[in-house]
Amino acid sequence: MVKLMDLCDYAPVYIRSIAPYQPGKPISELARELGLNEADIVKLASNENPLGISPKAAAAIPAAIGELARYPDGSGYELKQALGSKLGVTASSIVLGNGSNDVLEMAARAFLAPGLKAVYAQHAFAVYPLATQACGAIGVEVPARDYGHDLAGMLRAIDQDTRVVFIANPNNPTGTFVAPGEMHAFLRQVPAGVLVVLDEAYQEYLPAELRADSVAWLSEFPNLVITRTFSKIYGLAGLRLGYALAHERVADLMNRVRQPFNANSIALVAAVAALNDEAFIQRSRDVNFEGMAYLTEGFKRLELTYIPSQGNFISVRVGDGAEVFRRLLKRGVIVRPIAGYGLPQHLRVTIGMPTENERLLRALEDSLHE
């Protein structure tokens, strides 16, 4: 008798070989595993806003609850109008996603196919290789330069089969940053037939002197896509909402692979309110700036080296990252091991509130001397 092949063996090899994305450990999971009180656990693993949700967003949500029996506005009209007004773009150049991960995958699905290539940097966001592999395309990882993007190396990696280049600025998990002049010069050299996806998930945390008007580059570079999110500074990570800005023809292609109703009703309402909550945004920046200074001073005191960061997180070298991560968990502190990013000796730490940052440093010092 001929042995029947298992059904899953018929799936494409490139799908079967995907290593799923590993999110930060939830507080509830750690509490169950170690028998800890959830209220005593500090989570600094997922780059969430320690201030929580934007107050204006929180106030807007109750009004949307009564309409949850109906499908959301599939076009996201009100949010696109708000984004267009704030950023100076047309609604037809905006693509909404279930988090910015969703629009990153749309860009890949619209432009990649088996045999084609995507270029990204070593130590870059894990979704880039995952989205590339899910399309059956070939990922080309360019070695990092000082933990960040080697733009010259990335240009050299582009060939006739390259269709997409992914760049995170600031980069996650290293927090490194490409200055506006360097980025603009890079865009001028990328072939017109290659899509550049500029991931700006942490753009709002940049100090004013580093913030480029990257949106203005869209009129100069039709092959540019900018992705952003409401999960970070706006505090809406649980609602999953991101967006892309692109040339209208590129946006049209991305919308063709977009799932219907991928932005839910509450997320849309909350995002419109959060977008212009300037007081909350500024307070979030201030808390981040102060927390970053506190943690870097603490790392210096502990004689630990770290990667200077422009995000709301920082990666610190601790030796055996997996072991120190485990020791921190025992002390009720969750951070992010980043061996999967090629940094096994580092841990990525989200900037928290003052008491959380203090708790992290105490637990880290104890863990290093355990």
C-alpha cells in the first residue's frame, strides 16, 4: 500500500519552514508559570507606551460600542481624512492595516513572488524576513554597520531580481537611526523599479531636530512607502491599527491584497481621537526622554554597554542574554531577549515609568550577581 502523504506536506516548503514571530511574554503567562501576582510584575518587553492609552482616545471609545453589531467602515473614511489633514496627503494614498505589520505584509504581497528578492539589514525587524518568506521570495540580509543599516551595502545588494527594500528608522530592536540627509541620498540611488518600505513605527519619539519631513519625499519618490502605527506613542497597541503612505498607484495595489474590514470600529474611532492628542504625545516623549537618561546612567553604573537608541526602548549587553532574561523573570521583570535578531548577549528593554525603570535596574543588578 502506498503511504499517503500528510496533508501538511503539500503546503509550500517556504511556508512550512517559517519560524513564527515570537511576541513578548504576557504578564498573565508569567504569573501562571511562576505563581506570581500579576500586579507585582513589570513588563518592559514590547515597546508599549507606559502611560497607557491616549485620554482622548479613551473618551471616544464608549460612543463606538453601541455600533459593534455592524461592520466597520471598510474605507476608514474619517481616519483617512484626519491623517490627510495632519500629514498633507490624499485619502487615496493611505492604506490602513491591522497594525503596521499588516501593511508591511501588504507591501510584500503586492510586489514579491517566488524567485524575487527583498533586501533588509541584519538586526532588523523580524517581520521583514517573515513577510518575504511567506511570499516565496528570497530574503537578502545585509550585514549591519554599528548595529544599524549599512545603506551603501544595501544598495550593492540590489540586483535585477530585487523588488523591495525594508528599512526601519529608528530600527527595532537596536534603536539605531539613519539621519535624514543620508536617507534622502539613499532614496535617490535606489532604482525606480524597487519599492523602498520605510518603517517609521517609532518616528514620533524622535527629537524635533532629527525628525525629517519624510512624507514630503513621497512626491519625489513614487517607489517609497512609509509605514507608521498607533501602537507605540499613541498607546493603542491592543486595538491593532497602522497605516501606510504611498503613491496612489502603489496604495491601490496594496489595497487589492488588503483584507476587508481589517481595521475595527473601535480602533478607527480611537485613532482619530488619539491623532491630535498633542498633550499626551508630548508627555509620552518627555517620559521616554527622562526614562532613557535614567536607564543609560544605570547601565553605566553597572558597567554594561548599550546601543544608543532613538526609540522608546534600548538594547543592553548583559553577557548570556537568555540566562539573565530567565533570572529577571524570577524577579517579576519581563524584558525581551533578542538572540533571534543575532544579538544573544543583549536584552531589549522598553522605557517604562520611573518606578518600573528603577525596578528593572535593581532586578538587573541582582540578576548579574546571582
